[in-house]
Amino acid sequence: MSEHRAHRRARRVRTRLLSAGLLLAGAALVATAASPPPALAAGQAISTTTNVTASTGNGACLRPSTPADPVNCNAYGVKDDVWLSNLPSALGDGEYFVAVTAPGGQADPNDGSASLLSAGTHLDRAFSIVNGVVSPLGDHVVENQRVQLAPFADTPNAGGVYIATVCRLADYPASGSSCTHDAFKVGASDPAVPDPLTVVKDAAGDYTRTYAWTIAKTADPAEVHGTSGSVNVGYTVTVGHDEGTVSGVEVSGTITVLNPNADPVVADVTDQLSDGTPCAVTGGAGALMAPGDSTFAYHCTLASLPQAQLDNTVTVTWADQAVGTGQLAAGSGDFVFDAVPFVPSVVDDCVAVDDTAVGALGQVCVGDANPSVLTYGRTFPLTTPGCVVHPNTAGFTSDDSGSTGSASADVKVCKDPLATGAHTIGFWSNKNGQGVITGSAGTSSSCVAGTYLRTFAPFQDLAANAKCADVAKYVAAVIAKATGSTMNAMLKAQMLATALDVHFTGPGSTTATRKFLPSSNLGATVVDLTTIKGRDVRGAFGGATSLTVSQALAYAAGRSNVGGSTWYANVKSTQTDAKDAFDAINNQVAYAP
């Protein structure tokens, strides 16, 4: 299961010990990371206390002696006076069981354990919390939201110390590290015979896993061509992450030492991990343990995340000393917290991905496909002749540190000239073009191509009865004069080539005459007159933004006298625009609208 799904953006709340109560933490938290037990806040720890208004076991707390019914009691007169308290707020809704063990037996609170002192089975000692209401599931008394611990056997501990343990019913058989514990004493102390200290603790591992992200972007195709309309381009954005960099590995928690005596005891508290790492205990050296509970925070720093089970042992040690009117012999006590759970604080486990062209592309998180592939498409209208580069950048921003990354993919969109298959004046004056004309259809009295050319005023100086050979000579002569300085001659030559292109690609031509020409109908091709050789030539065609080639021929012919000696009123700039339009068509560099 992905770490970020269970622990999204929140550091694990440390389990804490209050009044010797270990919170529900440990191995169970790791094993059920997808739905961890409710985290317990400081001040909400489970505790043992009295129940002075109960119908049974209603004795007052011996220590502290006031108030008679405290939140946490350390010493009781008899076993029946010991109750679990603070249950709804500490544990939350769920099903639990309670066990009483001898000190040191906390690791195994299950039925059949050698240290178990409780009578019956764990089911006999089960209880539930539903909507904050505590109810029995077994035969132990529940009264005033408290669960009575009795019956349980006598402790072998010389000081009369017991350990109360609460575990989740669903965890049975439970590990002591997944349960909560509280030390308590039953029976009055003999001032002449001081009792040894007892220690319990919690432990929680923590570390930070920081993810680094990468992004890449491609466009398909990276260069696209067309003559009109629009083109489509697909983009792919690939976002991935590494395995995460681990840092800040630590173990921390709270140690609680129970002094069951009526007078203080001086002791040292030390803590160590099973790999030999020492832990710093705040105030643990030469600590004065007041009667009841004394708590100590501790912290351990590791170089890396453990690769095997890691246990945590606390030891309380004291020297020979006078305690009250008695003498406490030197001794020690310890508590082992098995299998410290490590829960990550995840940094940058999600990124928001956006794009300069389309905006937000969505969120990608650890646990999604790695890498994750995001796709989208764009449509580019073919409006600008030539090629235009469209830059496009995708980027990400991480959710915690705000780190960023980006990748770009440029697309070259090219509006190409019309592939009309038209031919230049050079073609019509060379042997290939001349051969097309001389080999074209004709009658005994005229050439079909000549008849077509004579529909335009500038070419009506061609004899009406010209044979195809005569037409070819006429074409060659007109084109030969295009080298002169007069614009009329140049315009006439270019328009003549365009007219021949239209004729020999039009419906009236034959397959034989198309030997060097395409089979498309050039006359029906629409040409953009706003961008001819980078200029706007609409003025030469009545202001029309576009015309078919046949319409352009007809319009230009209407501006000429017979033979083309007077054309566009011989305004050279207008003649130049018209000439360039036909020249662009002939050289296949004209564009569609």
C-alpha cells in the first residue's frame, strides 16, 4: 500500500504516556496503516483510577490521597478498587480487551501467558465504546464509564505492582507493543521496606520521505503541414518520481516511572535501541522520583531507516538509599518495547501539473502509475503562410515544498502553398510545354487550346484559325517578350501560362494532353489574394480576398484591351500585383484562403 494514502500530509501523532499509560501504538499501527487506530492526543492517555460512587469496588485512592476519586490513581487498598478510566476520550469507538499482568509481562497479554494474572479469557474481559458510551462485552463490571479490572491473581512483584494492559480486540493475539499499559500498586506500603521502581514506556519511529519529480513532454507530430483549414497535434506529458529520499529517522516517546513508595527515590533513567543506538532521556540522570508517576521524554536519532525489527529498552537504575524510614536496596527495572513502528512524514508526494496552452492537467501522486502519462490535443488553424513555431511548456509544482519542474515541446505548424501542379512560363516555352500544345486536340480549322485562349482579351491577337503548332509558336513568342521592361509583356506571359495550366487541367482537356500536368481542375482552385509573395494584391482583382483561378483570369482579362497593349490603364503597380498573382500560381507558391 502506498505510504501517502495512509499518512497524507500529516505527521504521525506521537503516542504518549500519561500516568504510566502506554497509548495504542506500535506494531498494530504499521500493520493496519490503511486505517490506523485513532491517534491519541497528549492528555488523553488511558489510566487506572478508583470509582467511589460505584456499587462495588468503591474504595478511595491511597496515593494520591486527595481527591478520593482522581483521574489517575497509583495505589489502591484492594484489587476491587482498581478501574480503567478516561476510556472514551482516550481510545475512541471500538472493541477492546483488558488484561492484568505482572511487571515485565506486558509483552504478552494474551490468554495462557505465564505473566497473565487476569481470570478467564480475553473475551470475558472485553468491552466496547460506541458513540462514546462504554459497554461490557464480557463479565467485567462497567459503571460510570469505567471498567473494573478485578478479578486478577496476586502479583509476584515484591512491591505489589501490577500492569494493566488494554488492546484492540481485533488485534488478538496482541503484541504488547500494540497495546496500552499502566502500572499500579495494590496494598499499603511498609515504610520500613521500600518498594522497587517500575517503568513503562511508549515508542514511535518517525522519518521523512521526500519525493523528487521529473517531467517530460513530446508533441506528435513535431512539425505538421497543410494548405488550408486546420491541423491537429497530440501532446504527451510524462510525470514521474523517484523512490523518495529518507531523512530525519528518529525514535521518540515518553517513559513513565512508578514510585510506589510514599517518599521520593533518586534514580537514573536510560534508554537504548536494540541496534545499540543510545537515546537521550531528558532529565533522566539523577532524577528525583516523587511518589507516583514521573515522566521523561526521550529521543533517538538514526542514520538510516532500519531494515529489520528494532526494539527499544528503557532501564531505571537506583543505588542503595534511605526512603522514608526504610532502606531501598540498589536495583533496576526495565521495559522492552518490541518492534518500534516507523511511520513516514511524506513530503512532495503529489504534484499539480499544468500547461501553458491548456491550463491545469490535474494532480499526480505517489501511488498513481509511475510514470503517469497525461495527453491532450490542440488544433492549429492554418492562417499564416509559411511556418510558425508554437512553444508549449508543461510544468509541475509539488504540494509541500513547492518545488517545480518543466518541459517544453515546440510544434512547427506550416501552411504550405497549394500543390496545384501548375507550370511556369519556362515550361510552356520549352520543348515539353510546346509538345503539350502541339499534341493537343484540335480541328481542321483551329486548335482547341487557341480557341480557349481567345476567350481572354489579352490573347485575342492570336489568330482564330490558328492550328496547335501556331498556338505553340504564339505562346513561345509572348513568353520571349516577358524579358522586356514593360509590365504589360510580363503580365501577359504569366497570365498566358496560367490560362494554359487551367486549360490542360480542366474538364475539356484529354488524358493525352495531361502528359506533364496533374489531373486536378486548376481553374476551380481558390487562391488567397491577401498574401501573394507576402503582399496583398486584392486591388488588382476588384478587392476580392480570394478567387478561383478561373475567376482571377476572367477579372484580369476584363481589365485589358485586345492584345493587352492597354491593361489596368497601364498603372504599373496594379499590373505588377496581377502579374505576381499569376506568377505565384504558376510557381505553386500561392496559398489557399
